[in-house]
Amino acid sequence: MVEKRSMPFQASTPFNAAQAERHLWLPYSQMHTAPAPMAVASAQGSLITLQDGRQLVDGVASWWTASHGSSHPHITKALAEQALAMPHIMMGGLVHTQAQRLAARLAALAPGDLNRVFLCDSGSVAMEAAVKMALQYHINRSDGDTQKRRHKVLFFEGAYHGDTMGMMALCDPTEGMHHLFSNMLQQQVMAPLPVDQASLERLEAILDNQGHDIAAMVVEPLVQGAGGMVFHHPEVLRHLRRLCDSHGVLLIADEVFTGFGRTGTFFACEQAAIVPDIMALSKALTGGAIGLGAALARDSVFEGFLGDDPEKALMHGPTFMGNPLACAAANASLDLFEDQPRLEQARAVGAAMAQQLERCRSLENVRDVRTLGAIGVVELNETWLARTSTDKLRQAFIAEGVWLRPFRNVIALTPAFTIGDEELRTLTNAVWNVLSGGAP
Ligand SMILES: *Cc1c(COP(=O)(O)O)cnc(C)c1O
């Protein structure tokens, strides 16, 4: 306590980095052994400038969010103007034009009649809201008959949907990051993604047996992101849509990662020409400037909450939902999609990565090279990876002047769609240099 009280908290006291290092707790990091995190002074476009003056090309786009590059002036200007007008106002009973505009624009961009937009503050919470919508939709329809209530959620092997308690139960328990907690979580139904005839039959059998109990099926369309950047064919999503329809299950598309052009179309679901019943958005929603999430529902889902009974209202409401700053940033990001050839840029970045990463395929330590939209993936041979570590690889990339954060057995390149040709070359050359140079 004495030490704490003597801590210099006054604004006038010089910042002491060594002292400050004792207080932050970083995500997914063994704080005892992880390399000290690097302090960032600024991030502009695809360049991260560190406090010590070094510059790194950003190959991650700030955890897949900064599609227009970091600190885009159109977005930061919108943030500044909104900050002066009104940084926040509660949404319980009040609204504001930034949220109204954003909801209307998202509804217009989303496939089919996904017309109702529930705003929240992150991807996990957007998914929590989506699942709660599905559960309560079935409760509302059951009209008190508990027999008719469906209380399970079906998710897929390899899935990742967030870190909250509810979402941990929908992440692959052995593959995912949450296996430690598996016996404390709500038991849900895990099924294989129907990528071939055998897995399709297994999924059909699960639905035949338990479909009457299942309120919703959750899927990351086209790409299982945090699960290792595993791609599947759009046909898989058409199977899911058909099976959900025949079993009365709501289909929830988790487009938290794939939304806003990352797979080459505005939403991944478009490539399968399907309309999910509920869609969750977050990551790139504000162009990476500030946290925001959204759950979009089809008209038929929304209508399931209407009636004279107050208990039928959606029982969800995060304090900072629909934050005006975040909505202003999201509107500004959508302006950029309207005014700039962003989707063409995303596809061009993907095509360039496919070409430039191709040579890595010949390396013994590489198991696969694949690209989809503006996602470039180099999958590593696990026996080789066991001789080094993702931390060591990350350090080697820093020495090459790039910011890449290998996870599981993949190096994923998810740069801004606006990355320059030179910067992209620096990134892909770094991957080649590190992987062809032997285990770091
Ligand atoms: C990142 C992610 C989430 C969780 O979003 P947070 O904002 O980190 O809570 C959920 N689903 C998918 C597919 C994601 O990639």
C-alpha cells in the first residue's frame, strides 16, 4: 500500500516506463516469459512507429480491424467532430442521428431483409446479443409452453466466437483457447462443418436427433479466423441454410472477422448468396478506430419480439451501446467504402499476396499457402514449429521491420486494403526471409 500511495500519478511527473511495465496485464501472454511489449508512438496507414523510433509495416491491421490503414484522416476527423458535439448518450429511450444513419446504412448493405440493427461494443457481445435474440425468439414463440423452448446452440469444430462465458461455450473446446474452462461452461452442441459428404451426414444426423432442442446454429462464414484461418467453400453455407430451414433453427453468421470486405466481398455470406437470420459484426466496423459491435436481425426475427407482453422485449442493453463516437467512426468508414475502390483494392492485395507468398510453398517448414480476399495464410509444419515458437517468430519479423503475430500454426497476413506495393513486398519478403532462414 505504501508503495502504491507513493506512485507518481500527477500529470506533471515524468512517465517511468519501467515502473509502468509492472501494471498492464496483456492478452494471451505468459507475462513471465513473453518478450516485453513494444510501446507504439503512432500508427499511420500501414506504418507503426515505435516509441524508440523504429518503424514496422503492419501486416495485421491492428487485429484485422484497420482496413483503411491506421488513423485514417476521414475517420479521425469524424471522431473529433463527434467528440466536441457529444461523445456519449445512453440509448435506453434516446437515440441520435449517428446511430440512426449507421443502422440504415448497415441494413442497406446487408444481404436480404437483415433490417434491424442492435448496437453494442465488441464482437463477443455482438455474438452474445445474437445468441440471446435466437434463444428469446424461440421462448417468445413458445407462448409459455416450455416443451417448445429450444435452449441449445450448435457450433462447429474449430470455431472461435469470442472470450465471454457464453461465447467460450461456442469455441472448439480442444482446438480453441478455452479448453481450461470447458467443464464450467454451458454444454452446447458441437458438429463438424459439412465440407464433404461424410461430415454432411454427421451434421444431418445430429440435427435429426437434437434439432428440436437447437435454437441457433453459429458459423464463421468462409473463414474460421482465430481457429487457424481455415477456409471453406460457399457451398457449405448453402447446406447450413437449407438444414436450418428444415429444422426450424436460426442461422447466425459471425461476420465479426469476415465483414467489410476482408474476404473480397462486402460480407462473406454474399459469396454463397445466403441470408442468415442474424448477423454479428465488429472488428472492421469502425475501420479500426474504436470498439463497436452490431447484431443484425431479419424482419421475421424482429417480429418475434413484438406484442403486448413487455416480457417479449429483447432483454439486452450494454451501457455504452451505440456510442456516438463509435457510430461516427463507423459512418466515416462506410463513406470510404462508398467513395474509394476498397473492395477492388482488397482483391488486388489478395492477388498480390497469393503471387508473392507462392514461393514459400517450396519450403520444408511450410505445410500450405492459401489466400482468400485480403487474407494471406502461410501454414507451418508443426514439427518445425515445435523447434521454435510463435514468440520467436514474432521477434524475427520485428527484426525484418514488420509486425506479424503468428498464432497457432499459421502466419496470417491481413494488411490494410490500402497498403502500398512496397510495404506489401516488405511484408511478404519478411515471411520468406524468416522461413527460409531456418528456425529462429
Ligand atoms: C474477434 C472475433 C470475435 C470476438 O470479438 P471481440 O471484439 O474480440 O470480442 C468473435 N468472432 C469472431 C469471428 C472474431 O474474429
